[in-house]
Amino acid sequence: MAYLPHKKMTLSLTKNLLQLNSLRTFSLGTQLNEKKTLKPIGQNIVLVDGVRTPFLLSGTDYNNLMPHDLAKVALRGILQKTGIPKDMVDYVVYGTVIQEVKTSNIAREAALCAGYNDKTPAHTVTMACISSNIAMCTGVGLINSGVYDLIVAGGVEFMSDIPIRHNRKMRSLMLKANKAKTVQQKLGLLASIRPNFFVPDLPAVAEFSSGETMGHSADRLAAAFGASRTEQDEFALRSHTMAKQAQEKGYFTDLIPVQVPGSDKEVTKDNGIRVSTPEQLAKLKPAFIRPHGTVTAANASFLTDGASACIITTEAKAKALGLKPKAYLRNFLYVSQDPIDQLLLGPAYGTPQLLDKAGLTMQDIDVFEFHEAFAGQILANFKAMDSEWFAQRYMKRSSKVGAPPLNKFNLWGGSLSIGHPFAATGVRLAMHTANRLVREDGQFGLVAACAAGGQGVAMILERHPDAHPN
């Protein structure tokens, strides 16, 4: 049965995108090129190293913690891994999306809990799923400004305990009660309470501008680009299979263990990686648009708890400290587009713009690491990138950039399998890119991700000559 896209999608977009189902989405061919050099943005800024806690399904082993507990582990872990004294850290930039109200500036609170110098400033950033990307890029800007030399950046997300508010009627009454001075005034307010005052305001992964959940957007995008349920399930299975292989081979060297307070439990690995079969995936019902949707619990990323942190500094500073950086942070940019029809197309818009900016082509990229919000989102981005019509009509480009070849794409799995703590994923993507460049003997890596609000990021990393896989 045909699936009808959102009513606000233009007729021309829907008509033309539905014809893209037969497009080639990837190329298995590789091409040898002469090495290129990229001019640094300002100073030669390097990603020294990064760490992350195991990413866990929400409601599991981290259930009784608070966000700063996880952030503390990552912030402490990066200093232990690199051997950098806490007094060497000039500034901390840390991301979070679903904010715990008790630790509103979680960057500061987590840094203090991790034992950082209380003279080290810290601030919190948020940009949905690319929050730790913007934390890293903020660090680059602070260093290039000449104000600081060494930055810790990262992010944390804790979906096991999210703030749930009283509704507005109850909040208004409680504020009035706080100002009431007489018993009569307080009794009058008490008498005004109605049953609907107790209905809570529940949070949702939804767009404020449209009211639509991200899952609905993913379903419509997959339908518009002709990404079938079978294709989505196959891609999800690929993600879990590759993540499992990477996990068993010990490739996740950015991962540090978490000792759960108050228990003997030490968490040492991601717990969302589950290799299934096509037959099992096919049995799952649509999660958002029933009965004809194609997004299911298996081909969508899951609610995840986790934290990450990394060290960013100048190459000169790293050399002076005797550090061996993983990669140069060569270039980056952010994009935004229609948050209704093109909410999740950040990689498709960001990738060609960044390649142009850097003077590179798709063939120059050895490692691709894209955030996998949904399998359908990845496939839609592939088809958009591989469409001449979409490039000319929507990107105002003379020709398409082409889709990433799968033999270079997310070879250690992705957010569908490893997990997606919103504000922590950006550092995970950067570290997988840097570590893959070493293991696969590559030069350039490209990170890309979509985010709520119709935004996205693209970043280029270059392998550092001193980099090693551990």
C-alpha cells in the first residue's frame, strides 16, 4: 500500500523523490589519489585523545545514577588516559540536551566532581544530537582566539531519569501559593485545584516548531526517498553486525569502564549491540506510523545513557607536553534546513559544502562516520547525495556529490547499534574516525550528523603522524 508523505511536503518534492528508489546508494569501488594537504583553521589544532563510558540502554545499569555521575567518569578518564595534570586544563566545554535542573551548568558541576581545579572555568552547550560536536568546535574557537591552549570537550546524556514537570495550571497555582500570606488565601488556592492540574507535562523527542516526533519525520523521509522496510532492516543489521565484530576485536579503545556506585557492578561494554536475523527484524511492527510505516524499534537508535570527553589543543602544546595526538581537526561547518520535510538531511547538505570548503572530493575521504539516527535517515541521505535532481533543486549545486562507499562507511557500527546518548555521540564519532584512520592507514576522515531543528554538522579530521590505535 502506498505511504502518503506529510501534507506540508510540496507535490514536486514528493513526486520526484519517490522516483529515487532505484538510485545507486553506494559504490564499492575505491580510487587511489595523490595525498593532499589541508590548510589548518588558524593554528594546527589536534584531537589528542578521547574517552567515553559504555553506552547503555536507558533504564539498565546506570539507572540510579545522575548525569553528572557519568560526566565525571568521562572527564576524569580523559586526564587519566592522557596523563595530563588537571591544572593544565584551561577550560571545559560540555554538552547536554535533556538538562537536569539541579546541575544546570553540568560542565562546571561535573568538572568539580571529577576533581578539576576550581579555577578552571566551564560552560555547557546544547545543540541536540550534535552537542559534543559544538563543544569541540567551541574549543577550537577558544584556542584560535589565543585565550586558551588546552580544552576538554564532550557531552553527557542520561535518559534513565528525565525531568517531568507539573503542567502549567499546577505550576501557576504553586507560584501563587508561594506568595500567599494568609491561611484564607492558601485555602482559597487549595480549593481551586482540579483533577486536570495533576496531569504532568511529559517530555518527548519532538520538534517544537512542528510538534512532530523525530520518528514520524524519519518515516516520512524514508517514504519520500523510497527507502524500503527491507533496506532499512538490512542496514540496521549491518550496523549491529559490524559493531559486534569491532567490539570483539577490541577496537573500541576509547571506552573506559564505569564502576556503578553502591554496587559491585563494573560496566565494561555497550549493551545495545544485538545481532539479529532478517526474519526476526521483519516481524517487528512499525513504531510510529501504523500500520504502513517502516521505522521500527530495530532500525532506529534507542534511548541511551552515556558520556564522552576529549582533549583539544595546539600541535605545539601537545609536542611540548610529550603527547601523541590522534588527529588534526582540519575543518568543520554547520548547516540547517527545513525542520519539517528535511529534518534529518544534515549530512547530505553538510558533506558537499565542507568538501568544497576544504578543497577535497569524496574520493579523498578514507573514513566516513555518520550518525545513524534511523536506518531510513541514513538511506535517505545517501539517495539525496546521489541525486543530480536533488543537488540542483535543493542544494543549488551543478552536480551531485555522490554517496559514501559502504566499504568506508561506519565500519565499526554506529548509533543504531552502539547507542546514541544525544550530547555524547559527537566525540564518539570523532574518536572512531581517528582510530579507524590509524587502523585502516587512511589520511582524511569525515564526520557528519543530523540534529533536531533541521540542523547538522560536518567535520574533517586528518590522521596525525604520531597517532597510534590505543
